[in-house]
Amino acid sequence: MTDQPPGAQLTDVEEYAAAVLDVVRRIPSGRAMTYGLIAEIVGEELGRGGPRQVGSVMAGSGDRYAHLVPDDDAGRAGDGDPDDGGRVPWWRVVNAAGSPPQQHLTKALDALRAEGCPLSRDGARVNLRRAVWFPEDAAEPAHDAE
């Protein structure tokens, strides 16, 4: 799952971050997940963490946790490139109201729009009823925007 040397042990924080990033990297183009939903999924596996911890991981995914993202797995996330090579599609993670991170709002909404992700009528947030993705949905085709 990670670019750790063989036999290297992940810390608890790195283990949690790796699990979060693994879920985020599986979100298909045109779909989204909330911090809380990711926290529930990772919590079922590891028994810890919450939406704030997911937010912390996402905030550090470009630098602090970059070593946890495999370089040779371009096909998993790699649909986009809002300045991070598409390795972790951070723009597909939104809050419970469907809003991307405020400090990256325009870039995230532009990326979501380009992927055909269903947005609210005013285009200011994700329409979660239509766009939310669950890992169990992996066998289903990506949701088409109307």
C-alpha cells in the first residue's frame, strides 16, 4: 500500500493516513465522499479516527503523507491534476454540506465540474444525493451528470 522500505513499521498516525488516502484514491471521477463517511469506513477497519482526523490527513496529503501514496499506481486516482499529479483526488472530499475546503474552493469546484460531478443549482457545492460514492459501489459505473 505504501512506499515504505520492506520491514518498515508504520506509526499509528501513518497507518490511519494510509487508510484514508487509500479510500480517497478509489473515489471515481465525477463522484465525492464526505470527511465523515471516510472516517466511518476507516473507523470500521482501524477502530479509530473521525472527520477531523480525515481533514488533517487531507491537509497533509501533498507533503507530510506523500510517502504513503504509491508512485506506480497511477490508474487508481489519476483522472485529474489540480496541481498534485492526480495521485490523491483531494477535490472529491467535501464536508457534510457538500462544500470543498474553503481555501481551495474555486480549484476544487472547477475540477469537480470538469469531471461532471453533480453540483447544486448554484454550482457552489456537490449535490451529495447524486454524487456520493460508497466503496461498495465500485462495481457500478461512474454517475453521469445530467
